Amino acid sequence: ARVGRDGALSLRFERRDGRSVLAGCRWTMPLQVLAPMALDDAASIVCMLNPTGGLVGGDRLVIDVDV
């Protein structure tokens, strides 16, 4: 039997009124994201985290970001 977890993260950003905003977000454990933060500039910040005990041998993670 294979050891480890399969996690995925998909983020999609769009340009709205001159700013980059998070338009789509999907994730599966062990990946997770916090609510996006907008600063004074046109950027959007998204924090990715792993709330489990950490990554171990056999974990497979797929991260897709569309800007």
C-alpha cells in the first residue's frame, strides 16, 4: 500500500478595476489557503499552509495558479 496523501490547490486570479483579485480557489488536504489579503497596491496575497504534521515521503501535491 502506498504511504502519503494526495493534495491539490488551484487558484485563479482575475483583473478587476485595475486590481488582481482571487476569482477561484479549490484545495484538498494537506494543502489549505487563508482568505486573500489585499494591500494598498494592485496585488493580492494568498497564504498557503499545511495544517497537518508536515509533509512526509509519499505525499504528492499539485499546485496550479492561473494569473
